[in-house]
Amino acid sequence: MVGEKMNKKIKRVKLEYPRTEGNANAILLDLIDVRASDGILIEYDFYRDGWVISQPTVLKWDIDDKECDPKYKESAFIPSWQYIEDDE
């Protein structure tokens, strides 16, 4: 419905049992277009019961930097089921 109303083509990505060893537990979403943007890291926080969106704080590294850690920082927390009305 949302995709149809806004003329969007939606690509669904599922994190299947992210707490199981060997399974992916985060999604790195990047934009490839003429418009530049930093990517976002999306993961589920089971302790707070919601989605965490983080952005890199470092995008340039020294040429001899072997780690190239983007040092992600939480930008948003989205609680699960926040818009579902309670039937009680």
C-alpha cells in the first residue's frame, strides 16, 4: 500500500534469526546515485525491543590505516510496534 501510493518499488531484506551464530545481524544500506549520502547501519536491539539506525562518524582514513573503522554512532531508535493500536 505505501509503495503503491508513493510510486515506490520496495526491496525487502529479512534478518533471519540474527542472534543465531553465523547469521547476519545487521544491514548496511548505501545509496548509489548522483546524490551523495553516507550509508546507514540497521540492526535490532532485543534489549530495548526496536530498531537502531547508526551512521558513520568517520569517512576518511590515513592511507596506512588497516582497520578503516567508520565508528558508527546511533542516530535513531525506532521502537517495535509503536503505531499498532492496542485492542484492550
